[in-house]
Amino acid sequence: MRKRPSKPALSFSFFCFLWLTEMNTMMAQNTTVSVNVGAVLDLENPVANMWLSCINMALSDFYVTHSHYQTRLVLHTRDSMRDIVGAAAAALDLIKNVQVQAILGPNTSMQANFVIDLGEKAQVPIISYSASSPSLTSIRSPYFFRATQNDSTQVNAISAIVQAFGWREAVPIYVDNEYGKGVIPYLTDALQAIDTRIPYRCVISPAATDDEIVEELYKLMTMQTRVFIVHMSPSLGSRFFIKASEVGMMSEGYVWIMTDGMTSSITPQVIDSMQGVLGVRPYVPNTQALEDFRVRWKRKFQQVESELNIYGLWAYDAATILAIAIEKAGIANFGFQKTNVSSNSTDISALGFSRNGENLIEALSNTRVTGLTGDIHFVNGQLPSSAFQIVNLIGEGARVLGFWTPRNGLVKKLNSITNTSLYSTSKSNLAPVIWPGDSTSVPKGWEIPTNGNKLRIGVPVKDGFSEFVKVTRDAGTKTTTVTGYCIDVFEAVVKALPYALPYEYIPFAKPDGGSAGTYDDMVYQLYLGSFDAVVGDTTVIANRSLYADFTLPYTESGVSMIVPIKDNNNKNAWVFLKPLTWDLWMASFCFFVFIGFVVWVLEHRINEDFRGPPSHQVGTSFWFSFSTMVFAHREIVVSNLARTVVIIWCFVVLILTQSYTASLTSLLTVQQLLPTVTDVNQLIKNGQYVGYQEGSFVVGILKGLGFDESKLKVYNSTEECDELFSKGSGNGGIAAAFDEVPYTKLFLAQYCSKYTLVEPTFKTDGFGFAFPKGSPLVPDVSRAILNVTEGDKMKEIEQEWFGKQSNCPDPSSSVSSSSLSLQSFWGLFLIAGVASVSALLIFTARFVYEHRQASMRSDSKASIWSRILYLFKIFDQKDLKSHTFRKSERNEIQLKYPPSMGAPSPSICSVHTDFPVEEGTPSPEYGDPSSNGQPPQEVVPNIELANTNQETSIAIEGTRDN
């Protein structure tokens, strides 16, 4: 039988469990230590109430999950009443009367500035989750912890956006307080790093009325720049954008970029006035914990007027990290140490200091926690820089375009495997933007001012060279007409722009109509704001680029020297030597001698023309070689090697003589126009006068070269320059003129028969249009210049202004010597030399090989030199094996024995010659025992002829010494 369980026993066990749980709870409550912390907030601000609710939820959530902690934070709230003094008074009350261990807040950077000083004096950490001004970092207090992003961390994200879309100017609009002014130095540096100019700064008072805001907006409308960076509090920023929309500045062509202070606090009431605006805000990972918190916060604080934003999340994380740090610091020293002060001291002097302050700041610095906004920890009291979201306000919310990170720049997605280590500022990494006015076209960032003023174009006033710029005044109508080559080019460039550009010409002149200064003075007017651009024959040089931006040049560049030319009438008896330089004369002579020697070597053994006494051989060799100049050589060359050498040499001589003839003809018949001066240093050394165009920068180049200022003369026109040349340096004129290439081409086109250009040419960048520093017009105008110069329009303009003088030869051709040098013919000499040396080597190798037996049969004790001498003796003898000698002997026999006598039979014909062959008797020097030192006796040819038809015998005998 089964027993039923005992109910009293079960009830007793359950009662014991409940009792133990309650005892543990009571013991935990009895062992916890309450720690006072303060919160300084603008309680009249709905946003501050939202922050306070986040702090309360953070402490509640934290101690639910950390019930074992011994410490419990007790929050004491004080109202700063939206005032800096009120915030300081609230902090002073919390430190002195409540003896808080830390303070959360205050709301603004201005309030935090003084509260931080109080906290450092009392050794109480100040943890701010909304004071983002970079100026607070300069306080360098170890008791200040910023649980929000420093405003300076977002300026690189903003500059990356500006660089991605190619805007060259941007106007910051900021509130006139510590929060607004603190970020401007960092923003300025970031924009300057990408070569973006800040032409104007718009400062809005925190207490500005709507009328004052509208007045500033109208001022912005009258400027060229259309890129605006807005940095102000959300309340003031909302009013600002509403008024901007009302005056029409939220239309197409405008660019608005907001900092994170406004981007993170957008309210539905103003988003309709911010359509198309770009913004940056810190990136917060969308975790499950964050979603749960949002749901719980909305359910619990429905009565709070403000929407939850990132500053509320930072307030939540700041309270959490403070609770952890207080637990780490311990519970031993939560009291205050009073200071010894007199009765007349102020409340600040009597604050005392927290005994646990140093431990608490060390704990805060070493605490790391994963909060709602991500990884939270302090580095030198600051949160590390994080990624930023780039958003586009469209419709009822913000659309994410991409991200910016300190390492990769602009990226489409975070933590993407396609992200490289390269820093990117490409707009392709951003989603398409809907700009103000529902436009999808990227604004160019500037527009013609809406105040109706035209672009003020400064033009030079000058007396001469009117082909480039000419200013004509009509005294009757009091109108000014500007014409010229430079003016036509500018007008063609303006027509090539993709937009209209209204402008008017303003002569740079005095009231009497004369020039108001030099070209440098005129360009400097851009820096002073007198002109919006300078158009004319203005050269791009380095010192002018310091205070103006130039477009690409549209003319040739350089400064050249013009000098008179004279006919070289010095045609004396030795003019025939001038066609060739001395090195070519010497090379030709040496090769004539060398070729003669080569031919003699190759022909000596087989050609009777190159044999005989030494003087005859030398004369024949030189005669043969030099007679090739006129192709009058009579000697027959029989060796194939010699023929090859002679053919190549005749080709060289042909080219050389023809070139000599042409050059000499030119010297004797063509007028030789030579410059009177070829060296700048010669002008300086002789103290001669030189000229330059009035108002030109060329005077600086001349002084830099070493010309004395007293030796410089000014001219205003081509006619005046010609007149100075005609006088000459010794009669109040000049010996040379220095001017830019466009002017020199115009001058020489008119006087090409009297003057020429000589080196050197000093490099410059040609004529260009000048604009104020950072002008957004420069890149557009430069591109338009390329379109004009590459097309037919530029040729038409040049033909119109300079075509009438085009019948002169090109003045840019420099005068050079007419003498022919070795440099022009060394290739021919190289070919002839290689052929000659090769023929000598082939002949030598074959000769030594054919007579190697005679050398080897000689005395083995004979020296090398003796063997060489023996070979030379053989070389000096005729080569009877040669077909030339065999042919001559047959001819001789035929002459002695005519055909009527019949030819002797070969079988009975014996011939003894006086030319030794290899089988001949060697000389005594090589040890012939039968010679007895006497020269051998040889029989003169003994020829016996027998004819079967006629019994005739002929004997020719005789002896002679060899």
C-alpha cells in the first residue's frame, strides 16, 4: 500500500526557503554602501529630461544584474537653469553640501568649462556625455572624462565629403559660443589639407532672432559659395533651417552639411525644412540590447517630450561605467577632507576634497565595458574616435549613404572584406544623394551671386602691342571698348563653359586714362578684392601665384633675346676651308693616308703599279689615295680585297665631296646673316644697353642676370623697339631686347629681315587668366581653355590678329654655324675603317698561312724577329702564283714568237726564273751548308724550243746576280 506524502513536511521546507531568501536580501541590504553622485542638467529642456531618464534606467538595470555589488549609486539631481553660473552653483552645492563622489553632466560645453575647474579643485570626477567642444580638451584636467565623441573627430569625415564631390570652397555656419567656436580651428585645418578655401565665416548668436538669421542668410545668398557646413545646437539649428527654407536656400544648387550635434537630434517638426541635407553622426551598432532598451524606454517614459537620441545612450553608458568604477575604487574612503580656511574665505575655498578622488579617476581610466553604443573606455579621459555614418535627410527620416572611418575614409559598408587599407575619398563609395530641390545632379558648389553684380574683369591699359589688348574710350558716349587677341580668347572660353557667366571689363587705369601700375599691381588687385578676375597678356609666374590662382596658359611660354643680324662679308682667300671644321679636315687627311697604305699592302705583291723603288711606291700610294677625291686614279686594282676597300672609300669620298661642294656654294653665294650678339654675358661685360617692355616682369630677370639698372631701357611698342635698335647701344639705343615669346613673334613678324632670336630662352608658363585664391572658376575655365586651344577656334583668332604678318619666315629658328663637322660623318669613316682593317687582317692571315712552311723549315734556333724579317722579305717579292704575272708571261712569249713560228711545245720548254719559290735555296742565315756565305747564282731563263716542222733551236743564256 502506497504512503501519501506528508504535507506538513513540504510546507515547512518551503517556509524555510522563503525565510533564507529574505534573510539573504536583508543581509545584502545591510551590507551595501550608498555612494552619492550628482547630475547637473537643464531640467527645463525636454532633451535633458530624456537624458535623466536614461541615467535612472542605467542604474536600475545595472544593479538588477549586479546585485552582489557592495556599492549603490544615489543620484542627486540639480537644475542648471540653462545658465553657466547656474551650472557652477549646482555643482558647488553637490560638492559642498551633498559631498558627491562624481558628477554627471552638465549639458553644454560652456557650462562644463567652469564645472571642470570645480571638480579638479575638489578632486571630484566630472563625466560629461554631451559637452563635445574640443576646447575642453585643452584644460587637460585629469578629473574630466568625456563620454561622448570630441567634435574634432568628425571634421575629417566632413572634409572627406567635400573632397569626394570636388568642392573648392565651403562656408562654416556656427553658433557664437564655446560649442560653436571650439571646432572651427580643426575644421579649417581639415579643409585646408584638401585645398578647400573658406571665403567667409557665418557666426550666429545663440540669442539671434529670426530677423537676424534671415539677414545672415541673405548675405550668404549674395556670395558665390553654395557649400555650407552648419554647426550649432539643435534648437538654434532648427530655427535656422526653417528660415533657410523660407528664403529659398533649400533649392537646387545648394549644399548643406550638418555636424553630429544636429544630425543626432533631428525632430519631425523640422525635417520638412531640411530635405536634401547631408549629415554625419557617430555610428552605433544596432544590437539586440539596444533594441530592447529602446522598447523599454518608450514604454516607461512615454510622457517625455523628446525622442531618444545618441546622447541619451551615452548618458546611459556613462552611468554604467561610473557604477563599475565606484565599485572598483572601494568603499574605504568615501568621505571629504576639509581644508583649514579662515572665516573670511569663500565657499570655493572651503570645499575640501574627496579622499577617494584619485582612486576613482584611476578606476575610470582602467574600466572597459560594452555599452549600448559599443565598446566604452577612456583614453586620456576621451572616448576613442569611432566610425561616422553619412546620412541624407529624405522624406521623414535619414537615409544612410555610407560610412567614414579614420583608417579607410569613405566606405559603403563597415567591416567589408572589400575594404582595403587605402584611405578613400571617392564618391563612388557613397549611395546616390538626393540634393536640395529634389535634384540628383551634384551641385558644383558655387553660383553667380544673386545680387545682380557681374564678374568684374580687370584688363591692362597699355600704349603698344595693341594686338593683344587694346582699351578704347569713347569721349562722347563715355563707354569703354576692349579688344585684342587675349580678349577674344577669353570670350571664346566663356562661351565654352557649361553655364552662363556674366561679366564686365574694368580697365586698370587712373582717372586720366593712363595705366594704374604694373602687371604685378594689377594681379594684386585680386587679393584686395577690387577685381573678380584679370584678363589680358598676363604671364603666369611664381610670385604672382602667391596671391592669385591662374588658369592653364593659352600661349607659348618663354622669354627670349632679340638682336640685330648682319651679313657675314668676311669672304677672304681662305674661305674654302670654312665648309669643314678642323676635326673633319684632320680625319679626312688621316683616312686618305690610311687608305693609301691599305691599298699598297694589298696590291704590292701582285701589281706592278705598286712595285719599284720605295719612293715610287710611296708616291704611287699617296697619288692613288688622294686622286680618289676627283676620281682621277689610273692605277688598276687587281686584288678583290683592295677593290672592296676602294669601292667603300669612293662612296665615302663621294658624299664628303658633295657635302663640301654644297657648303662652299652656300658660303660663296647665299647671304650669311649672323646675330651681332650671341651671349648675354657679352652684353653685361661690354656694358651695353638692353631693352624690355614697360610694365613687364622681364626687368626682374634682367636684374637677376646681372644687368645694371642704368643699362636698361623701356619700350612700349614694336615701332619704339625698332627705333632703339636703329640707334645702337652707343647712341642712346639698345644692343638687344628681352621679351616674351608672343611679343617676340609679333615683333619679328614685322621686322624679320633685320632681327633674330638667339639663345638662351628663359622658361615661363605663358599667358593665363588670373582669379582670386581658391576661386571655383579656375578648374572650369582651365578645362574650357583646353577645349578652345585644341579646336579650330584658336586658329581663327590667331589668324585674325596675327595672320597679316605671317609672310615672314619662322623667327624661332636659331642661327647656327654652316660648317660641316666630324659628328655628321663619323659613321661613314667608321664603315671605311672597319672595311680597311678587316681587309688587312684577312690578307695578313692568308699570307702567313701560305708561307708557314718556309718559316717552319728554317733554323729552329732563329728568333721570332728573324722569322718576321724573313716573311717581310717574302712579302717584298712578287707573287708568281698570281694570275696577273702568269698572264703577263704568256703575253710576253706571244710577242717574241709570233704565230707564224708556232708556239713552243710545253714538253720541251723549261723555264728558270729569278724569283725564288718555296723550294728555292734558303739564305745562309738559315744554315745552308752549300752556300758558303755567297749569294746563289741563278741562270737567266734558259729556254729550248723545238719545232717539228722547223728544226730551229734558240738558246738564251746568261747569268746575273740576284
